[in-house]
Amino acid sequence: MVWKITGPLQACQLLLVVLSLPQGRTSSVLTVNGRTENYILDTQHGVQASLECAVQNHTEDEELLWYREDGIVDLKNGNKINISSVCVSPINESDNGVRFTCKLQRDQTVSVTVVLNVTFPPLLSGNGFQTVEENSDVSL
């Protein structure tokens, strides 16, 4: 901006520019457990995993949605506005690779996804018996 003064300065003008985002856009940012990007959560069989989704930079209350894979998670009323938590307990083998996604209800393109990476002991099956002599090799 260039100002040109052509005579004595008698009045001061203030130019105020107000910028706003187009309707439907948001500057709100989601975090899940403090992270703003999708990530993998390494966890173990038999423990509890808590996922907390929070809205940052919001100018009004924001309703949050949680999804487990493609199904919506039913949240209690006090667990939907600005901060929302889900708990997976106890974590088991079937939770390995499962996606949990937190989204803004108003703009569902704003989201963070967590994929569970569950470490668990091997599952052994079968009922065959083998007799092995001491100090011999065996294949299972």
C-alpha cells in the first residue's frame, strides 16, 4: 500500500480490513492424543487404549464424531463437544489393524485417524502329539 500526502495532514484515517473464511470452511484443527496427523498406535494385547480427540482454533463449540472402521461410535451427550474420548478395553487380537477416526460433525473432511497395531502372543492350535528323545531336534 502506498500513501501519498498532498497537503497538510489534517485527519487520520484508519483502514480496517476484516478477513473471514468462506462459509463452510473451517480453521479448526483436530488432534488425537495431541497429534494432528494420522498415525499408528503401537499397543499390546490385554491393555486399555484411550483416544482423546480435541478441537484446536475453534471459534464456536464443535460437535465431534468417532468412527470405528466405517461404523459410527455411539457417544454420550457429554462426550461430543470440543473434546471427546473413546476407550478400547481390553485390546485383543481382533483390534489389530482397526481404524479409529475422529471427525468434525460440521466439516467431516477435518479428521484424524489412528490405526491400532496390537502386539500379542502367538496363537497355537492343533492337538497332535509328538514324542521326542532328549537332546533331539523337533519341528513344530
